[in-house]
Amino acid sequence: MALDGAHLTHGHPSAVQSPEVLASAVRDLMDETPLDEAARSARSLVSESRSPAEDVLAALEAALEDGGSPSGASPAARSLSSALAASLAAERGASHGVDGRPVPADFRAAVVRAASSGPDAAAMAGALLGALWGAAAVPPEWTSRLEGADVAEKLAATLAKASGAES
């Protein structure tokens, strides 16, 4: 579904495959897959496509290996790499509760770190960490300023149900 939607507004393979990676990773995170595994799975998805965007593959590899961003990458791939690197750093900084589940680290710091690469990277990091830690990890002063939050919650529930993520 993400790939079809991206094709409607983007022509460049990097701009199409970056949202595909994000959607795949978010879906895996909702299934409680660790972020690095979700990113590797998304990398496989891109590499198996008919025309894999090399800069998206390089961006994923850079984020997974050293948290950097490859030189010469498209804006979409740079944003993806920054978002993933910030999210991975935050996930690694999380502690674990007595039940073994991760206790969210600093959502705000990770999103701000990603924002240094631009608003797209910040939005992607927010999506990844929101899927990883849940809505409760988002600072209340951010969520209290949202207009249409009730509409977004209904849409998210509808999409989750349609995708089979929630029954």
C-alpha cells in the first residue's frame, strides 16, 4: 500500500522506496520486531525489488553500521538514514523493565536529532519510535497541541484493522 501511494506523487525510485522502507519497518515494529531487524527486513524488500534504489540501500546500510549517511544520497535516502540512525540510537539507549519489555528512552531527543537533517527525517523518526514505544512515549506537550488528533486516531485504527494488524 505504501509503495502504491508513493508512486502517485513521486517518480524517482528513492522517493518511492524510502516510504516503502518506513512502512515495512513500522509494520514489523508493531509486531514487536527489534528495530535493527525491521530495518534489515526492509533492506531485503528493497534489494529484491525490480529496480532497487542503490542510495536507499546505502542509506540503510550506513544507518545500521555506523549511524551515518552516505555521500551523494538523494534527499529521501538521507532523511531515511537520519531517521533510522536516530531511532536506532534511541532504541539502544532504552532500558528494560522487569517484564523484559523496553522502557522508552528519550523520544524527544531522538526526534530532535533526526530533525537536524530536516522535517521529513523527524517525522520518520517519530513514526518509527511511536511504533516501537507507543503513543505514551510522545511528549504530552507535543500531543496536546495536535489538531485533529481524534481523526488521526480513528484513521490509524481503521488502517490497522484493514491491514489485519488489529481485529
